[in-house]
Amino acid sequence: MIVRLYLDKDAELAQHLTNELNSPLDWPEGGELDTEHVAKIAAAAACDVSYDQAANGHLVDLFAALPLPGTPEGREFWASLGQAGGDAAMNIDPANAGGPFFDRLIDGNETGIAGRLLSFLEELNSDEHDAVADLIGGALDLLGGARYLGKLWLRDAETTAWHVLLARRRTHHTAEDRERFLEAWRNA
């Protein structure tokens, strides 16, 4: 909440931190890292974490729009998805993915679901993709054509999964990687 409120106002965030931490703005005196720097670091870190969590949350929301496994409607839907998607559907089938499919997000495996979803989509041939889109669109219970809605769901899920994987890749980069990137573009 603090980040949203103060994102474009580093001085105000620094002031907030000095009030919360009871430290002067120039703390530590003569140091290179002062409260304002801490505010900028906190804002950047919070934005990255929020973005990652939002993308994963959206991926979960997309799956939550589908019939729930273990319910009569869900058993029928997921069996039909397995037939429509062929072997590719094993990537996201609740029985194959394991019970804690979404619990893994809580445990810090943010890319597990995204990777499985992208593998599922990559392995679908055109006919399977259309059949899956029809099935998902029909299950969404929204106004509009089933195939069109299903294709929107698949496109949204694919883009969101890609965002999750790309964001996760960034967390492994170091300051040297960032400088090498900037230098390469400066010299291009």
C-alpha cells in the first residue's frame, strides 16, 4: 500500500521510512546508503514482487473460472479436456499435476504452473487447440461464442504464463548482467 501511495514520490516515501524507522534522512551520516536510497530500493522491490504475485494470481483466477476438479461438472470437463487436448492435456490435468498444483505457488514455485501451461499450449496441434477452446469457452458460462471465449482464455493464460516465466528469469540476473546489457545496447 505504501508503494502505491508513494511510488512517484521517493522523498515522501523516505520521509515515511524515517518516521517508521525513527532515523534521520541522512542516516547513516556520511554513508553512501541513506534513507532515500532505502526508499527507492523498497519501492522497486515491492513493485517486482507485486507484479509477480499479480501475474500468478491472474493465472490462478483463470483456472478458477473453469469447473472445479472433484465435482461432477469438473470431472466431466477435465475428462473432456483430456480427450480434446490429447497427450498435451496431461500437463494441466488435475490428476496428473498432483493435488498441490496451486499450493506450489504458496511454497515459492511460481513458475511450475506457468511452465506446465506453456507446455500444454505448445504441444496442442491446431485441431486440438480449437477443440480445447470450444470446451473452455463453453465452460465459462459467459455471453459470446464458445470458441471465441475459449481462445481468449487460452491467449490470456499463455500471455500471463509467459509474464510469470519472464519475471522469474529476471530475478536471477546480477548487477553485472544488467551493466553488460546496458553496455551492449550503448555500443550497438
